[in-house]
Amino acid sequence: WVGIGPFAGMLALMIHSIASLTKQYSEIVETVNEGPIEGIQSTGANKLQTIWFAIVPQVVLPFVSFTVDRWDINVRMATIIGLVGGGGIGTMLINYYGQAMWPEVGCIIIVIAFVVWFMDTASAHIREALK
């Protein structure tokens, strides 16, 4: 639809992320414990108050955890998508590799490894803070 390039890569990541997160979010909402809902409703709370005080506290941490995890996955997938024509740093890597520009290839690989390590560390700290 959009050809080869960065927009196609971004579109692929976006569609996959939305589909994956939607499925995970719906499964989290399906497993909500009924006890807090019944307790809030027994106090005379309306629908909005029931959702806000009984359902949201049960789903917010898994929602954030899955979102951070998906963000981490997308950073890793962006390089691979670039290698196959999706633009970005993967395209630079394949171009430099094809031209035998080894110092540039090494630098890009080091940058990719550092960014993946940093993102993994940051996501681990975020998930730990949410517990």
C-alpha cells in the first residue's frame, strides 16, 4: 500500500502493536476479580465509580507492564524491519555492510546493542517500580 521505506516499517510496527496490546488488554479485563466490584456496588456506587475504584486498580499495572514490554520489543524489531527495507538504522546497517564500510558497521552494531541494553534496563526498572 505504501511502498518500501520508513513509513511502511512504522505502519507495520504500529498495526502489530495495536493488535497485540488489544488482545492482551482484553484478556486482562476478562480476568478481573469480581470481589472488589461487588464490594463497591454494595456501597451504592454508580457505574463510573465502580469502574474507577474496582476495575482500574486491577488492570492499570498489567496495562503499563505490557505497554512497556511492547515498547521494548518494538525497539528490537525496528532494526530487523530496517534490514528488510523498512528504513531507519537497519537500512543504514545493510548499506554500510554492502559497501564494506566496517568501522561504520561496527559503530552501528555497538549503538544498537547499547540502545537495546538501555531499553531493557529501563523497562526492567519501570516494571519493578510498578510492583
